[in-house]
Amino acid sequence: MDCLSNLTLRQLRYFVALAREGHFGRAAESCAVSQPALSVQIKELEETLGCQLFERMPRKLRLTVLGRELLARAQDILRAVDELGDLTRAAQEHWVGQLRIGVIPTIAPYVLPQVVNRLMQEFPDMDLRIRETMTSTLLDELAQGQIDCALLALPISEPNLQEMPLFDEAFVLVRPWGDHHKPVPNPERLREMRLLLLEEGHCFRDQALEICQMTPGGPRETLDGTTLSTLVQMVGAGMGVTLLPEMAIPIETGQAAVSIARFQTPQPSRSVGLIWRRSSPLRDQFERIGQMIRAVSQLDAPSAPHL
């Protein structure tokens, strides 16, 4: 139809953002525009198509049948356009333009400062954007083209994503300082203790439960926290024990009345890596960034005592 020639990429981006957020204000904020500007573009898109894309409800928006059909196609179009830009960047010797990298919360505070500093030195023309959130959200945003790559715990095992393992790190036990002389408990003993975990949705929570051979959602005496820092402070207050990735030791335990101990061999651990879409033409650049992250992480690797 001739009317489709009036569609713009801006309208499609605003439409996808509104479908994702379900709220005009949040969608406008994610697009860095005013709410009226976004509303005008959505209205013009609906007028161009001659139909309604959203059901306006009192407290939320809901996609119409056509809206759902358009969403999948709009995401494909925007992803293809983004990859055209990636082709241009891939042809250049140095990274020019935006890099949107996602990082999970149990990695971001401990690796990003060194990584960002190195990236800025290596790629002074890079416009670096950081997105910190949980694994499931990063995978969705990566599939939709909202981020370029993500630093998280492997494996992901998604056929459309390329994984680059970077390094392995051990998990350590965090106990109240008064328990520093006690033997390190085995998984059976850990299951009997009050285990402090991150709230639902964090992959580190599932890893900790696996180490303790506990079933997710099963009955247990525990408390949940929103950050590793909160968990460590709760341990210091005598509320239980927790597990910590090795990279977090220097930042999280310095001011807390806790003791750190390693588990017996084989030590529980996680693999940290970088992932990106297999269709991205920026593989060489992502591999270079991954090598940079690996070098920085090995340089700053902490250690914990064997107790």
C-alpha cells in the first residue's frame, strides 16, 4: 500500500518501546524523548496503518491483534537496520559509534570499572552504554537488538547466540566472623543452615541452590536479598551464611564482620563469558573486547584463604 511509504524507523522504534514498556512515560524515557513526542508518533503510525495498535486501558496498554503481528515484524526490521550499521563498524579498524553492553548484577560492580577504563583507552571514539539487569532480561534485549552483547554466567545454550568463555571463578563461603575457626560445611550441612540468597530471577541464586543440592522453591529456612552487599551485611549481623563469587570479595567483605573460606576440592564455580547474536557482523570486535575483559579480570583476580 502507498500509505506504508510514510512509515518511519522512528515510529517503529517508538512502537516497539511502547509495546515493551506498556506505558507511555516509561517508553518515552527509554527512547530519550518527551511523552507527547512519542504519543504523536504512535498516533501517526496508527493513522498511517488505518487501525489501532494498542488498547488503552485505565492502568495499562495492551496490543491489539494487529499490534502483535506488527511487533514481530517491526523488531525484525529494526534488527536488520541495526546490523547494517554493524557492517559499517565492522569494516573500520577502530570502533566508532555506540556499544550497548549488558551485564548481570553479580558481575557489573566488580569488573566494569576496569573494563570501562580499558575500553575508553582502546576505543576513544566509542559511545559506551551499560545495561545492568538479570540474565533473562538481557537475553530478551539481545534477541530484540536493544543491546549488542552481554557479560554473564555461562552456559546460555541458545542456538542464535554466540558464547565466548572468558574465565572461571570459584564461589566462597561467607560466615559470621565468630565462625572462622569452624570446618567448612559440606552441602548436606549447608542445607541445614540459614542460607541467604539473592531474590528470585538472579542466576546466582540458582547456582547457590545447586551447590547446596537444594531444589528451587523447596522448603528451607532462608532470607532473600536484592544485592550481594545486602547478603554480606546480613551475614555480618549473624543472620546466616551466604555464597559469594570470588571477584566480589574485595568490595563486599572489607567492612563486614564476616569470614571467608573456600570449599573443598572440587570447588564450586561459575564460568563467565561474553555473548552476542550469531548474525552480528561484529564477531571480531566482540572477541577483542572479550580478550580485553579476560586480561583485566585475570590481573585483578582476588584470593580467599583455605580454611
